[in-house]
Amino acid sequence: MGRYVLARIGVAVPTLVLVSFCVFLMLRLVPGDPVRLMFGMTPPPESEMALLRHELGLDEPLLAQYAAFLDRSLHGDLGVSYRSKEPVASMIADRLPRTLRLIGLSLVLAALLGLSFGILAALHSGRWPDLATSALAVVGVSIPQFWLGLMLILLFAVRLHWLPAAGSATPAHAVLPATTLALGNAAVLARVTRSAMVEILGQDFVRTAWAKGLPPARVVGVHVLKNVLIPFLTLAGLQLGDLLSGAFVVENVFGYAGIGQLGVYAMAQRDFPVTQGVVLLAATGYVLVNLVVDVLYGLVDPRIRYDA
Amino acid sequence: MVKKDASSSSPRPEGRRRARAAWRRRARLGVLAAALLLVLAACGGGPTAQAPSGSEAAPSEAAPVAGGTLTLAMTDEPDTLDPAHTVAGPSEGIFYFIYDTLVARTADGGFEGDLASDWSVSDDAKTWTFHLRPGLVFSNGDPLDADAVVFTFQRILDPATQAPSKGFLGPVESVEKVDDSTVVFHLAAPSALLLDNLAISYFGIVDPKAVQAEGDGYGRQPVGSGPFMLKEWATGDHITLVPNPNHKEFRSTVANKGRPYLDAVVFRIIPQVETQLAALESGEIDAALSVQGDKAELYQGKPGFQVVVNPASIGIEYIFFAMEKPASGESVYKPPFDDIRVRQAVGYALDVPGIIQAVLHGYAVRNCTPMPTGVFAYDPDLNQTYCYAQDTAKAGELLDAAGWTLGADGVRQKDGKPLHVEFWALDADKDVAQVIQSQLQAVGFQVDVKALDVATYVSTIGTSGMNLGLVNVGWSAPNILDIMATLGFGFGLYNRNGLPEALAKAGVTVDEAARRDAYVAAQKIILDDAAIIPLYSPEGISIASDKVMNFKFGPDSHITLPDVWLKR
């Protein structure tokens, strides 16, 4: 087990280096000169912009720029924003807790909704609660998040005045964006829960449990659910990365000051250090979550063996 | 690496597949959201200082009441509140309230002293002397004297600062202290634009002690002498300003000479205008600072709200043609627009008033000149003389005369080649571009529209296959013509018919009447050659709750916040 984890970490490091290289390269291949953009529609003479490009190191060969970036990143220095001149690390640290709050809340919501609806559908397999849940899940997966976000705002902020429409000042501000983020994932989780559960409900040990005269709550809640949790946890864990990417859309709809909002704005401005920092962080999160899921997987299902 | 019991079902691949599909879906949405943001950035970007204007909001009859917090929504967060480090529009939107400038714009487009009581200029327009008012202090009590003014400008001029606003100072070489209340600007060449530029809040006077004490952190701890001062900047969420107890109001455009009526002004950062309007309806904010015409139309006459329009625009939306500029000599138009008749045909093909009504919901002013309606040397006569009214027959005749004859498929041809053009526009202008496309196709052009984000547009347009472009440039001073003619693509390469010389002359003419004539002459050069087809000047629009009183645009395109009060 320990060796397996070590080996996985060994793979994670080159993965992150590769990601950083791809992001670095992509940012520079996408059209858009950060220095030109600093001046809006009114650029100064080219000579002055060239000077600024030199100051920022943008006139160096790409590989040299990347080497410098990698070297600094490995020393924990993500650079300084072209725009605000603030250290990227502190810009991210400012916003990260809010994004984590948003993602954590939506993961809990998605898990609760997914599990409840999945169980409901499986227990009534083939009858109307199952079909209704299926239909809901299709809708949940298909709804564009920016549209869903606006509809939730209209209902809960404008009509009912229950929750704030925009911002990130209080925990209440995270509720609507987290719901928006959660619904698509809840739909996927509900489907997976349902199919896993239908399969397990038909197995011998469940029939035995029923035959023993165990109460339904015990059959479903203990014998069945335990087995459903394996695919459920795997998927829920993987969805963490998914939620992070969804945060880029949702944070912008709700004016929620997390790293998604920062990343989108930085990309629009071609603020390379900030964009790199945000993407690198997201990639690290994704790799870590995968690692944790793989490890948890073995803990939940002892039949799984690891050979490093 | 992961080995499983053969009998155990494998959720992993399914989870992966679903996760990947969801990722792709999200990624697409991400691109969409990013595009949307760029549009907003485009709306909020660039200088927003503004020439003379009035406001459509009715003046409030009741006596102002002090107290309350005004909450406004802005689309983008300022990058820094240090004026030496940005020319971003959102930052300027805050600078205007926390910094004072040496001079300010008056309601009729002239200038008056703000921190400076008066000024004089040498005959060669190369030496400008400003006298500061006595007893000025910053919000923290530090003295605002000649040293502070010299420090502010020398810092921007110092190449080590990398100030993006440095270029606006043009030929300014140095700023020198004569005595505690007198500073002199030394220019390498004459400039008639110095006052225009000094009135923009990028050149607000900063407290030297605060800059030195805070270092790189000054951008988050700014100290100025404006009517408000920074109380709190919650990253990504809001910026709170409170009245500056040490501020003295000298501008004639601000009625309230005392302390601002409001206890605080909160600028909430909400990227999406739709969300801003939802927050406005739910009462979380009191006004959305900048919205588009389609939204304004929804709130026009709606009980509880007011639509406030800034009719004097500093923007001009125009069509330009691809050009090439050889290393020396005159720039040349690229085909098919190397024939003036083809350029004129574009003008006659378009129904601009129709576009203003249908696409912009009436929130723009038809402007057939290169000068925005709210900028010095905008000439109504020129706007009459040079206006193209839609005349498709005439457009057809011009194209016929230029040798482009109508083919069976409705596309004109010349020497077997179709009249095909690639038409570039910003995402924000996509709707307008599509109407233009259909109107050009009606007279025999074959048009491909490319709608792009700001970053891609400005960075790649010069080297692309673009034949025709649509762009919106905004600037408060008449040197907007210089900006347009040096953008680096399309008309931004124009050096024909003596335009650079005409603009250079206008730029050094200090006498107001002569200066106006010089800029009108330059505009005529542009229009006679049909070098661009000006379309309209867009209007700034805010939507506010009706309990916000005296909510109006001042001469710099900003809401005059010291005059605003809240009805209880």
C-alpha cells in the first residue's frame, strides 16, 4: 500500500510538470499579447511596448521562459501578476478558501441528492419514481450552468428574497452557486447509484437478507448501501475535479470571488503568471483527488489489491 | 496497477467516461463564459474619461438628505488602485473618486483648476506652469504640495516604474518644483493636449509618503485627496469608499461643496450584467453602472427604477478597411477596397439609423464623423455634409463603375473573382456585424463575419486575411484621431493625403478656435478619402433604483457621487 502510494506520487510529479508545460505553451500560442492588452485601445509606440516585454521577460526564447518559470514554481514562487503586480500565490490564497467552500458544499449537496434519488429510483425500478428520476437526471445533466444559475437567482433572490443574488461575503452567498454546481453532478450520481443498486438488489446475499426477515431499512441501509458506496465514492471523488472546472462558469455567473473568477479574468487579460498559477493549482487538485480516490478505493473494497 | 477481483464490477471506466464527458461540457461553457467576460471587459476597458455632457435624469426637487450606503455594481475588478500601474477602465472608475487632478473638465468642454488654482503656458507651448491652491492635504493629513505633484509625475515618467499611462503624457520631459505651490512641466515639443490628459484621473496626485511606505502594496492602500477614500477592498467581491474628511471641492460640475451625502459607496464586482440586474431587483444593489441598450429598454418606465443615459459619447463605432504600410511612403488600401468607389459603396449599402434602432435599441447617436459626439471638435455640419443615407441603387452603381458586376448568384464579380470580403468584429459587436453583413450582401458583396474576443482581435488583426473591420474607439480628447490613425491595423496605418501632418498641427495649436479648425480639417481628409465609414457614437447607460437621487453623469462620464443622496 505504502509503496503503491509512493509510486502514484512518483507519477503525479511528471504529470504536473507536463501540465505546466502544456499550459505555458498554450497560453503563448493563443493569440493575444499581454503587453499590447495592458494599454486597451490606445497603445504607446512599439518601442515602449518592446521595452515592457523585455522587462517581463516575454522576449526570451519560449524554452528559457519556461525553464525560469519552472525553476521559480519549484521554489514556491508563482510570479507576479502583470496587471496588479501582486504575487500570484497571495492572489490565489485570497480566493482559494471561497472556492473550496463552494466546491465542498456542492459536493455534499450532490452526494445527498444523488444518493437519495438513486435509492428512490432503484427501489421503484421500472415504475414512475424511477422514470421521473431518470427524466430529472437527463434534465440535470443537460442544463447549462449559466442558465440554471440565472434561473435560481430569479427564483430565490429576486422573487423569494431568501438568498443573495451575487457576491461571496457570507456563507449564504455560497448556497445558490453551490446548488447550481451540484445539480449536474447529482444527476450523474443518481444514475450511477440507481444502476449499481438495481444490480446489487438482485444478488443472492440480498435475497438471503430478505429471506432472513431483516427489516427493509437494514437490508437497504446496510447490506445494499455498503456495496453501492464503492462506485458512488469513486465517481463522487472524480467529480471534485469536475466541480473545480464548473466553478469557472458558476463563479462568474454569481460574481463569486473564487479562483474561477480570477482565472477567467486573467485569461481575458492574458495575465500569464496568474493564469498559469490558477491552472497549475487546478491540475494539482485534480491529480491529488485522483490519488486519494484510488487509495480510498482500496480501503472501501478490501478485494482490491495494489501492486506497486 | 489496480488489480481487482474478477467478479467485482468496475465502476471506474464508467466514472471516468462520464467525468470526461462532463468535463468537456463544462469546458465548452467555460469558453462561453470567458467570451462573455471579454465582451464585458471590452465595455469596461479603456479610458472612460468623458467630455461635456448632461444627464437625462430629472433633477431632484427635494432637499438632499445625508446618510446611507449606495451600492453599485461594476463588471470588472480594478487591477490596482495605483494610477502609475494601470490604464484599465475599472481602475479609472475608482481613481476618479479617490484622487484629484491638477485640472478638471467643465460642463462646456473647457478646463478649470482643480488642485491647481490657475496655470500659464509659454508662447512655444513647451513650458506649462501650474499654481497649486493653498492648504491642500491628502485624506490622511499629509500635505499635498509641489513635492507631491512632482513625485507623482516623475514616478510615471521614470522608465523603472513601467507606467502604462506614460505615453499619454506625450512630449512631457520633466516636472519641476519652483516653490511649494508652483510646478513647471517641461515639454520636448509643443503640445495642446496637456490639459486634456492632466484632467484624466490616471494623473491623480498620489501621496508620496504613502507610496514610499507601502511600496508594491500601495495599489491596495491608495491615498489621494478626492471626495472619497478607500475603506476596504475585499478581493473579487467589493470595494468600499467613505467620504474623505479632508477633501475640498473646487469643481464647478459638483454642486455639493461640503461632505458627500452618502456615508459609504460600495462597488460590488459582478461580472455578468444579468446577475447585476437580478441583484438590483432583489434590492442588493442600488444601481448597475454600465448596461447595454437591450437591458435599458426593459427598465425604461418600469416603476421603481430609472434609466440614466449619458448622451455625450466619447466613443465612435466605425468600419475600416485593410491597409498596408510600406517601410517608407504612403500606406495603401488592400483590394478590393483600393478603389474609393468600393469604400463608398459600403457607406451607401448600410442603414445605420435602422441598426441603431433594431440592434442598439436606440441607445446610440448617428455620427458620420470620426469625432465622437461628446469630444472637442465634433462638428455637426460635417456630420450633415458627409453622411451616407442608405441608397442601395447608388451602391450598386458605384460597384458597377468600379468593374464589379452582378453575377447570377447575387455576388458581384470582376475578372472572374467574387467580391468576397472577410469582416472582423469584436464579440460585443457581433449583432451589429451580422446586420452589416446582410446589408452588404444585398448589394452584391459576399461577406464572412469573424467575431473575436478583444485579446485575439487586437493582437492578430494586423496579420490576418481581414478586408473589412468594425471597431469602437473611446477617448475623451480630440487626439482620439491620432489614436485611431495609429492603432496598427486598418485605418491605424493611414498616412495618406497629409493626415499625419494635419493631426500634428492640430496637436500643437493651443488657440481654441484655430485648434478646432485644425481638427475639422483633419476629419475632412479622412472623410473625403472614405478612409473609414463612421457609424455611430454609443451612449453610456446606467440603471438605478428610483430611491437614488441626483444620479447623473458628470463631465467625465462618471456618476457625480458627491451629489448623490438616498431617499428614505
